[in-house]
Amino acid sequence: MSDKMTIVGDADAAPAPEAPGVPSSLLLHKFVKADSWRGALTPDATGGNLPQHGSAWIYAKEVVVSPADRRVGATSLQIANGVSERGYFLFPISDDA
């Protein structure tokens, strides 16, 4: 190998920049309405920031939403934007589930 040659490895590669505006993973809490077609995702585990009209919200489970998720319906970015703007994200619940 000559003085003008160098070995370029993965360590020399610059990390790929993340797309602007793409949030990192969010830990959210899923709630559903017992007598409705609505669901909600919120960072508040108590659900205290969810709209209070209609029936009570029922806690379902923790959900991690990340930009790499593949999902039907809203994208991870739409969910993150809703949580950022309102503090929660509402979505329809299918009877097929």
C-alpha cells in the first residue's frame, strides 16, 4: 500500500442526518371509550388531558410510537404533531379489531 492510499472504514463514515421535524420515539398511553368508536394516545398516563365530553376514557396500554413504525391510518409524524399541538391524538377504533 502506498502513502497516498488510505483504508476507509465504517468508522470514517459520517452518520446519516435525521430528517428535519421527525421526532424520536414517544411513550404514549392508549385510552378507548367504552361506548364509542374513539381512541386516544397521550403522554399523560392518567388521561386527565383528554376531552371529557361523552363516556369515560378506559386505559388500554402503553404504546411506543417511533418514526420507523409502519401502521395503517395516521403516520407517526401525524401522531407526534397532534400530541405536540393538543397534548393528545384521537383516532377511530374499528369494530373489526
